[in-house]
Amino acid sequence: MKKNDYSFFSAVIILILLGVLYVTLMPRWNASTEGPLSEFSAARAMRHIKEMAKAPHYVGSENHKNVAAYLEKELQQLGLETTTQQGTTLTDWGNLVHSKNILARIKGSGRGKALLLLSHYDSAPHSASLGASDDASGVATILEGVRAFLHNKTPHQNDIIIVFTDAEELGLNGAALFVTEHAWAKEIGVALNFEARGTAGPGYMLMEVNRGNAQMVEAFAAAGVSHPVSNSLMYSIYKMMPNDTDLTVLRSYGNIPGFNFAFIDDHFNYHTAQDDYAHLRPETIAHQGSYLMPLLKHLSSTDLSQLDTQGDRVYFNTPLGFFHYPFAWNVPLLVIAAVLFVFFVFIGLGKRTLHLPEIFKGFLPLLGAVVLAGALAFFGWKLLRGIYPQYDDILQGFTYNGHAYIGAFVLLSVSVCFLCYAKTKTEAQISNQAVAPLLLWILLNLALVLFLPGAGFFILPVLFGLLMLGYYVVTQKINPWINLLLGVPALFILAPFIVMFPIGLGLKILAGSAVLTVLLFALLLPVFATFSRKLLWTFVTFLCAVGCLVYAHLNADYAPGKAKPNSLLYVYDADKEKADWATYDQNLDEWTKIYLGDNPTGAGHLNHLSLFSKYGSKFTYANNAMVRDIPEPTVEFLKDSVVGKYRWVKIKITPNRKVNRYDIFANERMVLHNLKANGAQDLEQKGSQFRRKDNKLLSYYVVDNAPLVFEFMTPKATALDLQLMESSFDLTTNPEFAMEKRKNWMIPTPFVLNDAVVLIKKIKPAPKVAIAVPVPKNFSYQANATRDTIPDPDAMPEAMTP
């Protein structure tokens, strides 16, 4: 075969392999058809989603109650007896809320540990999110999976517990309530939690364990999942990051291991008004079902008492299956690779098929391609953000045309590689220059073994790359077809990360994808370097990259379904009798300018109160607003006494309008002890002192306009410096304001307090003289002390949690 023909056909084969990789990630056919009742049906699950996602259903909204009632009814129609669990929790996020969990139980024939099916039914507040993916998709997956399981009368030994948690979006409060107060939590062996951080793409499996993952991985493999998408690198990274799913709470407080299943593509819809039925992909729901059904069958009849044990396993998926092996193999595999590398290089030098000067020359195109491709992606993305400032409006960090940018910079990196290796033509040059990337990959794997052992499977493509070198050293010839075959593991194992990283972590990581593209190209140098007319391939891939950039440009503007997020609040300072319009937006639009004007002032005077935001958003602009008649809440000091060296304060705040949220702030110099709010203490409380990161004490999400009652002790010499922020999520519907409607290409910004009428005021006691209460000589802390008998912190044992 002519060299030109080989170049063309090998390129086609590589594209086909990448297509197979993409197609086999998840079920892609018949997702919209119902199918037999004995099988999981994404179409039937989508009907549940459509019903739940008719309107926003955040905690405290009327639709939240409607969704809860719908779920109870659906579980009962499956023949299950439902119960509810209600209570108030204060999580380490500082969020206080009264939650209502919905539970059901399917009895098994044995007496072992139970299997938990878990998902939350509340939607995100502030942004008009309909919660179709997050997390009606998870609830619907469980409802449809349980229906099929019961229809088949599947025999099982373990009890199956179903829990639809509340207030996950606020601070995992429903899960915290369940694991700390419900008796069933102690009976659970493992949990399956279904989540979402986008509206499309495959579901990724991640684990939560306190010790090792070995038994969990083996159980997952034994279940025979048809389309597994997961790897232990994700697991290693996940363990190092602050995690925030319901399963995290179960693991932390109940020592319950579990599997998370979450899809993350189209991340720009996450927590927005575009998290709706129309944007959610049925094939994604089918993929979630393909996890649930085999795991439900397997784990419902498996001993679940020993899943969280010592020992970890490396694991990864390919189109050929799910593979796993012990972490203990990482070092031997690395040693084998190093020995093979030294052996082949030594033999090659001895046979004069390899030459040291040529080997050292191989580092020049490799490092040149790494630096050039990485720099183009890093600075290119910065340049694009300057050209298109609207990209900063999307806090998720992944733009609506983000996939085109991934394609552009990957193709640009391939173009750079062909350019840097344009002069590498002879078989001797190719094989000599292939040594440098092999050495670099071995060193990279050494670092991974030391710091990210879950990525140990990265050594496998290197071993196949060494076989390419070995074949040349032994035969003194390059067989392009054998090299193409040996390159398949590199494509199947490494290529998905090129796309996965920017989708999961945002386009800011494009430089990482560019560098990985170069490293993959270099590892497959015996394949790509045999292409004839590499300058032509440079030009072709460059043109394709330009085509992607043109496509991205044509789709850079906002449109219905790909809407611009914007934010607006009315903030009234009751102490100063002054009001402001305020926004977090970097780029004002025609709607926000109606209230903020063309030349708004800075909003620094509003940022002294530390409102939580996932992406650290602060108010950017403000403008004077007309003072409206907003009824102030009633603030009552139920107690204000001195107990020994401490001042004991108990405050009740009652709303006089329909409100959704209270934020309480205290001067950072105030040291607080024994803080309780509506009878709840911080689940992370250690000792008596209440620990906080900034001036915020708590955020109380109001249900049924119930008042907030909080109490604490502070050294009596400390000045009381408290501030209240009362918010209602009704700015756009409040008749007092008669707001203009957003354009159809606009949506509320997620992850921030938005579309709210906000009142700020100091919390001050009525003028009176504090009464000193004598402390009895034999005073001691009682574990069953009531809320009105808070102890002196000095009398408490250091390690005792009140």
C-alpha cells in the first residue's frame, strides 16, 4: 500500500475508533420508546420528570409541597407503604431548614444489611430552576427502576429502602436529618445515589467510602453494568475535593458507603431555568437506568456488610469492558515499563538501530509541541474571553458553544504536533524520536503512582507504546498496521479525558486538554509520524480548528434556550432608610439597565455581608432606588441575661411579610458558644464554641413563614453586633414593584441570591438592664439540659458536644 493511502486509511480507522468510543459510552437507541413493562423505560421515567418539573419546587415554595405529595402517591401506587420524616437541621454549610423526607421500604427474604436508593426532590432556589435533571431525573430513575423490579417479582434477600431527601440544594439537610435521626440509617449497607450537574451526556460513577474501594469496585463489576463510565483517577481526585452530595453526609455520619451516578454535560443548564424537560436528554436517563437495574438486582441479594474495607483498586472503562486490579500492581507495572524501556533502548543502541544524538533530538519537537499547544490554548482562551465578554456571565465556566472550543483547541494541538514532527520522516527518525515521549510518560506515571495512584492505569498505553519500539528494535522495521493496533489502548483510555476535563472542570482547563492531546499524539508517534505530507495534515487540521472557531463565533450570542443569565435585587437598609438596586453581573443588559442605568456606581458598600456563593460572586453594581413600604420583621429578645462570665441571648425573629430566607451575621470579633437555631445545633459542632469562616452565622430557609429563634452565649464584655438580612424571592412578581419582564433570551443567574426583595437591619435589644444570674457553686453540665438551661461554657468538659 502506498504511504499516502496508509495515511488516509489509518486516519479513517482512528476516527472510527473514536466514534466507537463515543457511541458506546451510553445507550443511544430506543430511549424515547416505552418498551415492555419488565424493563426500565426512559420514556416512562421522563413522564415523572415532566410532572415534577412543571414549576420550580425549592424548599418553602407551594410547588415543593405538590411534588412531595406526587411522590408519596406514586410510591403508594407501586404498592409501597410510605412514611415521612420531618425535622430541623443546621449543617456545616451554615444552612438551617425544616426538611421533609419521603421514605418507603421493600422487605427482603433475609436479615442482612439493606440497600438504599437515594435521590433528592427539591430544586435549586433563586434561579427559577425547574429541577428536571437536578434532581427529578434521579427520583424518576428510582421510581421507574423500582416499578420494573416489582413488576418482575424479582426475588431478593436484602431490604430495599427508598429515600427521597429534602433540602439537598440548601446544605444536604434532608440527608443529614435521615442519617442522624432515623432508625433505618443504621441498617443500610450501601447506597445508590442518583444526581446531575448538567442536562445531557453519560452518567459517571463515583464512589463514597471511608476506607478502601476494593469491595465496592468488585461489587460494581460483578453486577455487570452494560455501559459503565468511570475510572479511579476520577475517584482519586474526588476524594481530595470537598464533596457535596447527599451520599457525603451518609458516609460522614453513618459510615455508609455508596455509589454516585451523575451526568455533567451541558453544564451551562445546571441550576438554571433551562434545567427543564425540554433540555434533558432521554438517552441520559436511559444510561442512569442501565446503572440502576443490574445493581439493584445484584446488591439486593449480596452481603452488604463488608463493602467499606481496606484496600483500593485501579479501575477504568473502555468499549471492550470494565477493568480493575489492585493498587498494589501500580509499582510492578511501572517497574516493568521502566525495565522494558531500558532493555529496548540498550538493545537498540547495541544494534545501532537507535542513536543517542537522534534520541536527544526527539525532545525538541516533543517539548516544542507541548509548550506551543499549551500556550495557544491558555492564552487563546483568555483572548476569546476578552473578545466575547459575555462568556463571563456563565458562572459554570462552560459556554453554550463550549464543545466547539474543545474541538478547536484539540484540532489546533494536533496541527501543532504535525508541524513540529514535519521533518520526522524515516523509520529510524521516527523510532529514535519515539523514545523521548516514552521516557516522559514513564516519569509522568511515576508521579501519578506517588500522588494520584488512581491514575495507575495510565501506564497501560505506555506498555503498548513500548511494544511498538520493541518491534522496531527487533525487526529494524516499522509495521504501521501493528502500531495502529497497539495504539488502540491509548485511544480508548486517554482520549476521553481530553473532552472530559473541560466539560467537568470548565473551559479554563483547555490548556490541560491541549497538553494531553500532544502527549497522546507523541505516544502514538510510530503511527502519526508515518503519515506522508505532514504539512498537508497540519493545514487540514488547522482548517478544521478554524472551522470550529467560526462555528463557535456564529453561536456566541444568546438566544432562547441558550439564554443570558442576569441578576437583580432590591436591597433596603432599614437603619439608614435607604434602598438600592444591586446586581452581580459583569455585563449589564437592557433589562438590568432599566433599574441600574447606563452608569451605575460600584456596590462595595453592599459586600460587607458575606453571602455564600458557589463561585464567590460579589455585588458589582448598584443604583439608588425608591424606598418602598416593606414591613419589617418583629425582633424579640426572649432572654438577655448574664450567666457567670457569659451573656446568654435568645432572639426570636417573626416575619411580617411572606419571606423565604433569613441570613444572620455577627461581627467576626464575637466569640459565640452553644449556638442553637430553632432547636438545632451545627452537626459539625465540637466543644461549645461555634466556629465560622466569616461574619455569617447561618442562613435560615423559611417554610410556612415560621419564625426564627436562635440563642447563644458570648463573653459578657463582648459588644452585641448582629445584623439581619431578610429576603423574599418575589421581586419579579411582587405587585409593589411592577417589574418589567425578562426577554425570552434571559434567565436568572444561578448560585446567588437573586430576584429578591431584601431588607437589612441591625438586631438590637430593647433598652433594658441586663440581669446578672448567680451561678450555683455545684453547677455542672447536664446532657439533657433543655433549651432554656444552657450551661456556662467554662463548666463543660473540653471534648463534650452540647
